[in-house]
Amino acid sequence: MKNNHIAFFLLIALALSGCRTVPVYRGDGVQCAGGSWAEIASTGSGPRSSTGNKMMDEIDSWMGTPYLYGGNSKSGVDCSAFTQSVYRAVNIEIPRTASQQAAQAENIHPTDVKFGDLLFFNTSGSGISHVGIFVGNGFFVHASSSRGVVTESLSKEYYANRIVSAGRFLE
């Protein structure tokens, strides 16, 4: 989907003091260029809510979990089971697969993406096949098939070229 290809450029580095395992959203966002996703996270959404803080704690607890297709535990997890588990920790039930999550989430414009929103990717060439959780400052967390649950920059060309949409289940 060439119309959805984007290139991201981080302009603001994370403050080193108070950082957790995963970069946290401080409301300063990033400046991006190209495609329909040109302004993802360029506006701040302010501090996280208590739900956001609980979600961040859950994300932290999954970091380093190995990838396992069809897996749904800390012994091994795939991308959509990871997002489903993080949302379940804040008492929000979402569907099991990335494509189902995309279909049921509230569609979010790139300039409105904020902490906790889901980012959907086409990594297989046949529609939405991957999902991650936006954590701010141009970063998302996902279950990588090669590295397990990790933080990733949206400035990486691989992800920038494959992002399709964003969705929200948080209020």
C-alpha cells in the first residue's frame, strides 16, 4: 500500500531521567514527513491517566517475552495476544487478531494518536497482519517475530513503510 508509506524523523530525544523500560509519552511528540501518516504524534496529548499508568506497568511486565505464533502467555506471545493482554489488564476486552482489532477499534487520524492507541501494519502484503501499542515520542511496543516483546521506533523504514492505520479502544 504505497499510499500509506511514510518516513519518520525523530526530533526530540527522550529525557534520560525517569525513563522506564519503555519510553513514556511526555506530550512533546515527534515531527514526521511523508504520506498520509505525516503528522503522527506531532501534537501532545498530555500526561497519561491512571489507566495509562496501569497499562504502562503491564507493558513493562511483558518486555522481553519471546515471540510464539498463537502464543498468549509470558512463555511466548504473538502481537495480537500481547495487545489483548495489555488491554485486559485495564479491564478492556478487545478481539484476538490484529485484523479483528483494527475492524473494531475507533479509527484514529494520525495527528490524534496518543498513548495506548493501537497501530496496525501490513507486514504480509495481504492486509493488516501486525499490531503494536503506541507509547509516544515516535515509539511503539509490539511482539516482534524475531525479538519478542520490544520497543520500536516508527522512524525505522520497515515499520514506516508498512503502517496502515491506528485505532483506539481507550476513552
